Amino acid sequence: MNSTIAIFLKDIRSELRTRYALNSLVMFVITTISIVIFAIQAESPGSLIYAGILWIIIFFASMSGLSRTFVSEEERGTTLLLQLSAKPSTVLYGKMAFNIVLLLGLNLFTTILFFLFVPEFTLRRPDIFFLVIIFGTLALAVTSTMLAAIVAKANTKGTLYPVLSFPVLLPMFITVIDATKLAVEGAPFSETLGNFQMLISYLIATFIASSLLFDVIWKD
Amino acid sequence: MSKIFKYLLGVILTFVIIVGFSFPMVANPQHWYEFPIIPGLEEKARNIFFHVPMAWVSVIAFLTSLVFSVQYLRTRDYQNDIKSVSAAGLGFVFCVLATVTGAIWAKFNWGAFWNWDPRQTSIFILLLIYGAYFALRSAIDNEEKRAQLSAAYSIIAGITVPFFIFVMPRMMSGLHPGSAGDAQGKGPLFESKGIAPNMRVLFYLSGLCFAALFFWMWNLRVRVETLLWKKQELA
């Protein structure tokens, strides 16, 4: 547990030192939202379409940022040191915690920006929307941490990451987009229950698989 | 033994294909060689003997690949990696065949080659998973590392497959039978008691034969790949 926290703090510290992921992700989100706004201009596609656009932005932002945790270790040549000094599971959980915090911050930023710049995007059930963002972020961060560890060992890291992640993340994406649409339409909570059940079971399944498989990926 | 099996499979599969295409469809079947007309499907119902087995085999192939991925991680025997890749490669072929036969059926029954029905979405994802698996394999040079990582990836991808095949199609409305909102209710895609006995026999026979064909092709591929690997080891 202690070493998990130590790895989490180490990642936070090295991130704050370089601000590589943070800066580029913030710029990425701003760029994408402005492109969406320029593309839409005077049209008003309605909240349902905007719900989809929001998740597209979140997907590509996380694809460009979440692989950093492992790729940077590989690039700086610190993988071996980390392998020697910490157990594989603590590395995974530390990195996962870092990605969850990073993605939660990022998604919060994205949604706030989205609400500011796209006034047409209105919600009837903000509470459901909030829950969807939280659980969606958790599922996204947990799954992509594991895939980042795989990608870090491959040759073409940048392009391979979304390719590998998309099919694995899709059940989760279809569910969150569906739940976001329900939140926009103001559906009762009982109607979204199925989506949350699916999201939570997906989260548990990928978390357990990651915990079991990480040893294999991490050790050289 | 294996020779008899091969000839038998060849004969039965030929029989299945000829019968599937040629038995007449009549309103009131009197003989064993007549299929009943299914309202709304008519002659297009013949595709059931080819499309559904292809989809089954692509899932069987994926599971085979998954099983040998797990085996590889347990034993670290390179032979298991060969088995896993070979199954995945063949599974990809069957997956493409299922998609194409399905798309043709969809064109004439539902009006368009592609409708993003939940099951079409799931087979699309299966194709993407296979594609990503091979993309990952081609991006790693080290043999051992490639085997390890692709095994891990196929397990992770494998745990999401049940969501696509069993959960989502029943949650969402769609065009395939068994989707939510279907007149006959949610349930399995295919219920055998709904169709005529002779069609049912041919249908299961077809599924069995294509599965056997898959295992035969898989066996050949594994043997070839093993020989190539041994040759490389010796060189």
C-alpha cells in the first residue's frame, strides 16, 4: 500500500515538474472544443448530438494523455529501476491512481469548458450526468492504464494506443453515451440503472483482468 | 483415421451446401426434402445455413485463441503461441465471411448493407479486436515479448466480448431476432423449436461441419507454422 502511494506521488511530482501531459492535454481539449464550435457554427444540433461529441473529445484526449505514465518510464529508461524497487502490482495500482486523478481533472475541465462554450447543451438530470462522468472516467482510466503498459513495450506507441483501446473500451463507451443521452432527456434513475450495472460490471471485470495480467506485461 | 475424417467432412459439407441452396421452399412441406416458407424471409432464409455457422465459428476461433493465450502464459511454451495466432488468423477469415454474408442478407431483408444493429456492431468490434491483435503483434520485434503481450491483449479483449455478444444485443433494440423490443421477446438469438425439423438438422449439421473445417484448417496451420519456427531455430 505504501509503495503504491509512493509511486502515485512520484508520478504526480514528475508530472508537476514537466507538466508534459497536463499542458498538452489542456491544449488538446481547448483545440478540439473550438474545432467543434467552428464546425458547427450557426447550426444547433441539439443536446443529444452534443452528448456524443463530448465523449468523442474525452476519448481522444485520454488516448493522447493516458499512455504517458508507462511510455515516459520506457523513454527515460527508468523501467528497470522501477521493476527492481517495487512489486508489479503496486506499480499498476500507483499508475492507475495517477491516471484516475489525471482523467478526473481533465474530464471535469472538459465538461466545464463544454458547458461554457456550448450553451445549447442542457441537461435535465445533472445528477445522473455527474455519476456517468465519474464511473465513465473510472472505467476509462482503469482499462487504459493496462493497455498503456502493453503499448509502452511496442514500437509504434502513438498510433497503436487508440487502435488497441477502442475495441476494448467500446462496451463502456456505448453505455456512457447512452446514459448521457438519458440524462439529457431527463429519464428517471430506474431507466439508467441497467447502464450503471453494465458500467460497474465492466469496471470490475477489467480491473481484475488488469491485476492478474500485469505481472506478465511488466516483467521483461 | 484422419483421412476418413477428411473425406467424410468433404462429403457432408458438399451435401450441406448443395442441399442448403437447392431444396425447394414450399408453403406446405409434405416431404423431407421440402423446406417451409418462413414469412418475411422466403428464399433468403437459406442464408441461415451459412451466415450463422460463420458467426459461431468466428467466436469459437476467438475462444480457441484465448484458451491458448492463457496456456502460453502458464507454460511459456512457444507452441501455444503458434496455436493462438493460427486460431486468431482463421477466426478473422470466418469473421469477415460472417460479416459479408450478414451484410448481403441485411441488404435484401432490411434494405441496407449496414444498419448498426447491435449484432452488427458486435461483429464489427470482433473484427476490430482481431485487427488490433495483429497490429500489436506486428509492432513488437522480440518473439517472446510479442507472444506475452499479444496473449495479455487477447485476454483483456476476450473479457469484453461477452458484453457484446450476450449483454448489449439484449439491452438495445435491433433488427436481429432476440433484441430488446422484439415481438417474440428478449432471449437467445436463435430458438431451435421455431423452425422445421429438416431445416434444424441441416442447420446444426452445417454448424458442426464448419466448426470441424475450422479445426482441420487450424491443425494444418499450426503444423506449418511449427515447421517454419523449427527451421528458423535451426538456421
